Amino acid sequence: MSEQLDAGLIAEQIAESDQLSRPSGAHEVGKARRRKEDARLVTGRTTWTDNIQLPGMLYVAFLRSPMAHARITRVDTSAARTRPGVVAVYSGQDFADEQGSLPCAWPVTEDIVIPDHPPMAVEEVRYVGEAVACVVATDRYKAADALEAIEVDYEPLDAVIDMTEALAEGSPKVHETGNKAFTWKFAGGDIDAAFRDAPVVIDRTYVQQRLIPTAMEPRAVVATTDGETFTLYSSTQIPHVLRVMLALTTGIPEHKLRVIAPDVGGGFGSKLQVTAEEVLGLLITRRLGKPVKWTESRTEGNLTVHHGRDQLQRISIAAGRDGLIRGVRVDLLADMGAYLMLVTPGIPILGAFMYNGIYKMDAYDFTCTGVFTTKMPTDAYRGAGRPEATFAIERAMDELAHELGLDPIELRRRNWITHEEFPYTTICGLTYDSGNYEAATDRALALLGYDKLRAEQADRRDRRDPVQLGIGVSTFTEMCGLAPSRVLGSLSYGAGGWEHSSVRMLPTGKVEVVTGTSPHGQGHETAWSQIVADALGVPFDDVSVLHGDTSISHKGMDTYGSRSLVVGGIAVLQACEKVKDKARELAAHMLEASADDIEFAAGTFKVRGTDSGKTIQELALATFAAHDLPDRFEPGLDADATFDPDNFSFPHGTHLCAIEVDTETGATKIRSYVAVDDVGSVVNPLIVEGQVHGGIAQGIAQALFEEAVYDSEGNMLTTTMADYLIPSASDLPDFTTDRTETPATSNPLGVKGVGEAGTIASTPAIVNAIVDALRPYGVHDVRMPCTPERVWRTVIAAGETAWVGPGLAGNTGGTAEGNTAWVGPGLAGDTTDRGEPGTAGDRTDWVGPTAAEGTEAEGGDR
Amino acid sequence: MPRITVTVDGITYQEDVEPRLLLVHLLRDRLGKTGTPIGCDTGNCGACTVMLDGMSVKSCSVLAVQADGNDVVTIEGLAHGNEWHPMQKAFHEEHALQCGYCTPGMIMAAIDLLRDDPDPSEETVREGLEGNLCRCTGYCNIVRAVRRGAREMSQRSMPEQAEQTEREVRTP
Ligand code: FES
Ligand code: FES
């Protein structure tokens, strides 16, 4: 089907949407500008937090629990205190009265259990790596040496590792209150009706393994005080949120606390946190009156940077024989780890609205239970809830296609929202503002050469080639650009989703832009400069972007959830508009014309139909002199803006890949990977492509390589980069990327988020390809990461019985992995009433979020 | 404490060091050469890569005393004044960095890679950079940058080039 595709038509569509999205006269937005931030990064003139040296600075090292769960019965720091260079040694008891509890800002239900979370353990430890004591010394080697001299006695308690066991009657408890943190339910439509007598039901359970985000820069904290005010440098994504939270936690008044995020070496959600080390850094500098620094080792980081994913997903789809989806039911167990950190409980909830994917359906039902275990807490990791959701639905769609003997693309076509149907209110009550799934998919099919690969696959199956070919499909959307404060409020999130900017023209005509976003690799200095250059008609190089220091950027919500451009970038644009309004008034005054007669183009305000005009730079200088301003005109060309969008942003795309699977060794080889993403209008295509590349790599990493492994005692087995395998260049192929553009309607630039899209899309594409390759062997799932060993074992396990033949259709197996695809009574014809396009929303019953009783009844099945 | 003499980016230092001091800590904590970062504690990430007598090494896996009498070039010593090394330019041009944390090590490793193969294929670059991890870029643009840097380096006249490369990695 793809080969007949009219490429011209696609190009036309793209060109059309291009026109819509470009403000007239624009020339910077859309350009592949090389980045401003690169100069210091490629020459080694960076300011990573660990680079900061202050006079008299001391170094902190933490002693961490070797036990997953234990009572602390004694801590003796006396010997450590006498070691050379040691200035102080503290245990949790020393901070007990002042350290407070690390905050959880997302109490998803009213009856959620939020246990006390002391930054340094006082009575009990609940995961390996939890800090129990620390040394402050004159250099980092001496601090590390003295840790050995601290004695700690533990009384071991039972570790709690497995979520299902944790919920079982009689399980050892992580906290006195038990192991259940919350149960959150959400539903739309009549789910029982959708499943009643459904001709086909797919019921699968998927394991979202635990991941370690692994930003390349380890975390680091520098804290200092002059006795009255405090400054905290931290390798963080969230200097603004951090300042508020640290003020609330430590009691340091907010106006006496400055938080700086210097150059930050990646985050991916892992630096969206309020950490023990940040709180303790402030407490230690307060006690000692000296600047202190702590830099984590990678081993420490693997143990104590919050982890990602770790969910057990049961997903069922009810469908007609024609493949039309009637309903989707999801029952999720989400591993919280030992405590609820900043947004821990909210992560699976962010996914709740995405299990319907890009598809129309009549009913949806979602239940999530958050479970405590004696492991490092989980929290945001690239995509945060949405990759998990997309994985489950895209995997299950492939199972449904297989069940029905349909091509997976065809099944998706039958179910997805068509481009005429936007804006479309989904069964989850979200309104997808724009998109064109057909265009992105057609383009991806053409780029991959889908039909040809299917032919090759058939041939290999016929020949029973030991190296089988699989084609993986993932058609995704996601909600990002976090975002509407009102919606976040309705989900019990503790903060809003607005973003702030101020823009000021300097007397010499240069521009300073202050942004509340906090980039750590995303290139905001470049992209914001492009936006400003167009908006004010100034040269790109005349714009500086300031960020990441609460005393420079006093107001902000920071960077995560693909929100920076769609919220923060728009705030920048709006501040520029205000500056222009002010400049227009001044120009009218100076040109002795009415403001209505002033037109603005390319940086100059002109009286309509004349040549007389003033450049924005001349106007900036005029406000500096302030000799001749209109009455009541405040000197200066500057403005603030705070933007809070009405809706999330919904990027989408189609990712396809071809993977060769060697059934004799289990080795997999990605032969080609095609990603066609629609992120709306594009400010800088180079940066967008980079985000997509990096995102795909992280999604592939989950599919093939990475897992944080704990043993049954709660010891982590993947503490180093030699054990926790993030992919290197030789593990990954080149990616073919392309874009379609349907502008977002929720913001004036038409932009959608791009930071997480690649990660969300790629994981199911890869696993779908591997399973597709192994279908003839009766394989219906391979647990992630799909290592050669695991693939090989799956083939062996299935292979006892097994070559079920090359055909796509008719297999009702699935027992290889313990899943059952139940095929209901064969109703002839489809009886599903889909209603009119776009009316799904009317039938949606937005009942969530509601606190509800547990799901123990389901628990036993897992 | 042993006293060592080491040249770093063209400046000669004499330092008394503990035998266990890592070269990377000498560079960062003692000499203020913070352009070279640390990404792990097991020699896996390559962020700390520098040239030691013209060969790339992971400076977290070398003791400062082992560098005694040797010549070290870090990312800070690559440019000639304001003129960046072709590999630095190529990384910028190809958008081969995002957070930039892996970049100093990547660039040093890339230059070293070209000693064996001045015009490497995509596959050679991917294999050659196996010891340098990047979490941001997915490597596509890094591979492009290394090949572009290689082309630009070999576009200089041949005799000059040999000499130049030598100089680049030895003394700026
Ligand atoms: S810091 Fe040297 S290899 Fe990672
Ligand atoms: S650019 Fe961030 S780790 Fe490579």
C-alpha cells in the first residue's frame, strides 16, 4: 500500500501546513540555526556544579545503607571524627529535629499514604543506598576515607521486592500502614457493555522494567551561606520549584534562598526532584558556616537517583471481528519504591489518559494501585507514564491484529481518529487539537519500504530462515507541554503549569530575555533567540537568554514534560508582543502619528504609506534617555508575560522498524528505523531532530538493553555502568527521521512538545518487531529488555511445540508467555455502535480522579 | 608524597601528589582544568578522555603519578586561540551535542580515532567510539560530526596535516 502512495500529496499537505504555521515576515523561526550554547561546551569552559570551587569549601560524603530494610540500632561516629581532615560527622539523629520530610507534591487521592521521608534515615532504612550518616572533610578523598570509620548496627527487617507479593495478605510491611499507597480509578463510557459479548478480547500483562535515567552528569550540590542568605547550586532541572520546596522543607525563608542550576548535563526527569542531598547540603552549610560540596559517584547515582517505570500492566481490549475497538481496560500496579518523592504517585496517572492512544472507542476503564517496596523510589523518567501507556496499547494492538489476521497498520487505520475529525475529544476527555495520523503513517511506510519488507519477511518464513525478519509498528500520540494549571489542579498536582518570561531592550539595542524554563541540553538559548529575533525584528546574535538562577529569573516552572517551548517559548513571544506595543506607542509619539497608523516590519515602526520610521533600537535608546516620552510612559522597553495554555500539546507520529532476529542465538539487529514525527510547527529543525534521535535511543535502550535489577534481598545488582548497560554508538543504527506538520491550535506558534516523543514511540516499535519476527514460533511476547538470552529462551520455550507456520492469521496461541487471548463466541458481523465522529466526548463520563477501594480481587491473577 | 612534573595544555606543573590521586582529579581539583568531566567510576563512560602523549586515555583510569614527565592535552587545549579545532567545529555544525557533558571526551576520542583511519566509515566511527557514552544525542549526529571533522582535517595539505595533527594532540 505504501509504494503506491502519492508522495506529492504528502509534500503538498506538509507545505500547506507549513504556510499556516509561519508568521509572515518570519525568517529565524524554522531555520536550522547552530546552537549558541555550543561554544562553551565544545571548548571545555562549562560550569558544571562540580566545577564550582569556593574559598574554604568542604566536601561531603554519605554513608549509605547496605540493607534494603532494617532498623538502625546504633550509629557511632566518634572514630570518624578523629580522622585527618574531617571537620564534622553527622548521623540522622543529628538532623532529626530540623531535616523535615522530603516533599511529595502530587497526592493523587485523598486517602493516599504519604510516609514521612527523612533526608537522612533516623530509625529505619527502607532501601539500599539510603543515607545514614555523612562526613564533612577538607577534600573528597579524606571525606570518603573517613566513612569507613563510622559504625552502624542494623537489625534486619524483611525486604519487600515484588509488587504482587507486597499486596498479598501477610506480606512484610515497608511502612506500618502497609504496602498500598493508593488506588486511583478513572473511567469513560460503559466498560461492561463494551466487553459484554465482545467477539474478540485481547488480555495481556506486560512488565515495564525498572530503569535508571542515567544523565551523563552525576548529580552535584554546592551549598553556601553568608550567615543570613543561602545559595544552593545544584545539577537540577527545576531551580524554581526546588527553591519553593527547599524553603518549605528546611524553614529557610524563600526570600533568603537563591537556587542556581548552572550548566546541567542532562536530566531526562531524574533531576526533577527535591533530593536528600540538597536538603542536607543546606543544613550542613547552615551548621558549619562554610561552603560545602557533594558530588555523587555513578555507583551512588545508580542506587539513589530516582528510578523510572517499574509497572505491571494488565491491558484488555474488547473489539469486533472487524477490528473496531469497543473498549480498553487497564489495571496497573506501579512500584513506588520505599517513599513517595516529588511526583512519584503522579507518574502512572499521567499515563492514564494515554492508554487509548490515537484510537476511537466507546469505553475505557483504568485502575492504578501504587505499591511500596524496599527499593529506590521511582519518579519521572523521560515520558513519565506515557511511554508505559503507549507501550501497552501499541503492543496489544499488534496482538489484536494478529488475532484477527489483519496487517497491524490496517488495524490501526480502522481505529484511529482521522484527520477530518480534529479537534477530537477522546474517551478520556482530552481534546486532541490537531493531527494527521494518515499523513505521518503513509510517509513512514514509504520511507521504510514496508511492502517490500513484508515480502522479504514472507520469504524468510517460507524458507524457515533461522534469521527471521520482524517489522515493528508504533503509532503514537502523547499529552505534553505540562500545562493547563486548571487541569493539573483537577488531578491534585501541587503546582500550576504556567511559564514566565521577561524581555528587555537594552539602551544599545541588544535584547535580554529571561525565561523560567531551565534547559539542560535542549538549546533554549538558541530557540528563544530565534523567536525573539522574529518577533522584535532584531538580529539573532543580539539576543541573550538568561535562565537557571532564581535571582535572575525570579519566576518559573522549569523544564520537564516537553513543556519548555509550548509554554515557556510562548511566554517569551507574548513578552515580545508587549514590548512591541510599548514601542509602537513611543514610535507614534516620536513620528507624530496615531498609533493606529504605525506598522511594524523587520524591526522598524513606520507611519503607514511613508518612509519615516524608527527602528526598535532607536526607540530603546530613546526610552533610556527618556527626554521625550509620551505622557505617563514608563521609561524602558521591557515587559513580563506569564502564559498558561488552555490545553496540553499532542505531538504524534509513526515509528517503524525492521529487525532481524537470529532464532539460534537470540541476537537482534535493527536493520532500519524510521520515525516520522509531527510536532507541529518547528522553531529549529536541527534541535527537533536531535531531540527525536536521543529520544529514540532511550526508548530502544528500554526495549533491548536496560534494567535495574534487585535481588530477592533488595540488593541492587546494576550499580555501575558495566552492569547497567546504556547503549553506545555501536549498539544503535542510524535513524531515518522525517516530519509532517499539523500546527497546534493551542498556542500562537503552532508548536507541540518534542522532548519525550521519541522515547514514547520507540519502545513498542522495537518489541513489536521482535515479536513479529517470532510469530511463526508461536511467540506472543518477549519481556523487556529483549536481550539475546531472553529472546533465545523465549524461542526455545515456545519452540518445544512450535513452528506454527508463516501465516499471519488464525493463531490463538499466546500461551508461550502465559498470556491468553480469549476469542469470544464468533459473532458474525460487528455490532459495535461507534456513534458519529467527534461525539465520543459527549458520551464520556469523566468520573476520575476518585479515590476508591482496592483491586485485590484482580491482584491474585498476576 | 611523590613530586611529579606534567605538562597540561602547554603549561608545565610541578605537584606533590598522593600516589592514589587520579589524573582526572589532578586536572580538575588541583589544576582547575574543569573542562574534563567525570561521568562514572568504572572507566565505562569516556567523559574524562584526554590525550596523554598523543594517545587518548580515560583520565579516571590513570594515576597522576603515571603522567609524570608526560604531556597532557585536554579539551581546553585543542583550539588555537579563537580558532577551534576542526573536530570542535564539526560537533557544532552537526549538532552533535545537547547537554555537552560527553562532548569533551567524545571530541578527544574522535581525534584519536583518526590516527588509525583518517577517513572512517560510519561503522568504524561507531565501533571506535564504543567507549564513550552519550545519553542525549542517540549518536547519529556524533557519527556525522566525526566524519565531517575527519574530512576537514584531511582537506589540509597532506604534509602539513601530519605535522598539524601531531601538534594538535601534543602541544597547542
Ligand atoms: S569518568 Fe572516566 S570513563 Fe567514566
Ligand atoms: S550530549 Fe549529553 S551526554 Fe552527550
